[in-house]
Amino acid sequence: MRAGRERHGGSVADVGPTHERPRERLYADAGADLSDAELLAVVLGTGTRGKSALALAHEILADTGGVAALGRAAPQALARHVGVGHARAARLAAAFALGRRALLRDRARGATMAEPRHVYDHVWPRLAGVEQEVFLMIAVDARSAVVADVEVARGSLTGVEVHPREVFRPLIRIGATAAIAVHNHPSGDPTPSHEDVVLTERLRDVGLLVGIPLLDHVVVAARGFRSVADLLAAGRAS
């Protein structure tokens, strides 16, 4: 096919001279100068009948509200977009999930959870935009360095059910010296609820029994974070 000629459903790499093709440019310089639409077009691979992959990418970004909103979109919602379907929706969701995991694990390498701010910075790339409450445990060693992150439970927009046995069973298996509990508030308000405080005290008691002390329980949200340990300490001081 001659450069500049586009067939129906053509690949993103089939249109235009080599220096204009997103896939070739991505290969040459790791995508440093590619736009959001061009990167998305590479992930899509091909377009649809009468529409190139790049045109489809521009349309998807416009409909979803940009790359950040696209990264938060559920695969089921993406699949309903004309030209996407189940297979491409799954591919997009997987690409964004890999990106979030790479960022999270890169931050985790050698990270020390000495303060609630460190906990927030560590988990927020994973929980930003998640529309259900997710309860995580960060297993740490004697220096408060991250050993592993464990997702314990996933609930609804307004709550998540957590049982101490599900919390501590993986921590014992990992060999954690101590642990930090974390969960998100999709509402955006990080203020701990009464139930959050009660759960923290219960997990502290169980942690002492099994030899894995709970160092803190940090609630994270779009508007920041709050430490339940700090809240309890302030209550005792008053």
C-alpha cells in the first residue's frame, strides 16, 4: 500500500510516511513525543471500517473525557464504544493496569512507610479513581520498609467488609514484622468513620496476639489522607 493511502480498518502503522507513523516513532524513541491519541492508537492497533486507529483514538478520548478518565473507565463501559468491543476494551484496561502497577512497584522499591504521607504516596496511584472501597495491608519489615502489598477486600461505594482472619493470614504467610492498614473513601473525604476507628482498634488487638503489630490505619481519598493512629492518639491526649 502506498504511503498516504488508508484502507478500511487499517493498522495505525499503515498510514503516512514512516516518520509520521506512531508505532515506528514509539519504537524509535519509546514514545517520548507521541500524543495521547497516538499512544492510544498504538494500543488499539487497527481502526474500524472507514476510520483509522488514530481517528478512533481521538474519538474515544473525546467521548471519555481524556486519558485520565479513560484510565479509570471500566472495561464494560469501554466495550460499548463503537469500534472498541470486548477484546479491545480488555486490552486497554490491561495496559492501564500495567502502567499503574509499574508506577506503584517502582515507588515501593526501598520505600519506607515511616509516616502517613509515605503510605498515601505509596498507594494512591493504585487507588485513585477506584469507585469501590478497597482494603489493603502493607506488610513491612523491622525498618518499616515495604515487603508486600495485600488486597484484603473490595466492597461498595460506601463500605467494605473486613475480617481479621483475612487480614492476618497472608501477613503471617509473608513473614511480616508489622503492618499498616489502608483503605480508600471514593467520596473524596478521607475522614475516618466510627466504624474505621473500631476496626482499627480490633485489628490492633489481633495484631498483638499474632505478633504482627498494626502500626497505623490510613484512610486515603481524593482530598488527602487521615491517620487513624493519629486520631486515636489525639483522643487519648485530650
